[in-house]
Amino acid sequence: MFDSFEPGPSDNPGADSLPLPPRSGATNPGTRPLAPEKVRHMLYGSLAALDRTIKILHSIGYADPNDWSDPIPVPPSGALGDASLGRTAAQTPNQWMVIMTKTVFLE
């Protein structure tokens, strides 16, 4: 149904050296300090889809695979369904989820 995207080394040459946020404090007087804020990412899908997504996010330098939780089975109660598609977890078998918390810096 979907074509998978597997970025190669030539697709993102700077992926291994992402830019860091500007330094704040004494080294840069006149700038506001950066405020850390936590963002939680949750992925839902089959184990294969979760694995592929985690590898893609790692290949572009966004998140290390070890930053994600172990896969957690989604309960078949339908409480965590996809309302936009009208499907529930009970209608979509083998649903799993993984969670990652990442700290971002805001100005």
C-alpha cells in the first residue's frame, strides 16, 4: 500500500552531524536562555512497521533505537482505536505501541 522510504547516505549527507541549538548563558550574552521541554512520541502499528519507523528515524539522526520503549501490545478493548478511520484495536489485530520521550530546547 505504501512505498517505504529507506534514506541512503547521499539523501542526507549531514545526518550524522545535526546542528546543535545555539549556546546560551555566559558565552552568548544578549540571548535568551534555552528552555528544555519534553515531547512524547507514540507510535502504533505492527511490530514490522514500528521497527522500520524507528530505523528510519535513527538513519536521519533524530532518535537512537535504544531511546524507545519495548513494544507494548495494544489492548483489544477498542479504547485505543483509530477514530479517523473508524477502526478500533479489536478490528486491527497485532497492534503494538512504542513510546519515546525527547527533550527539545525552546527559545
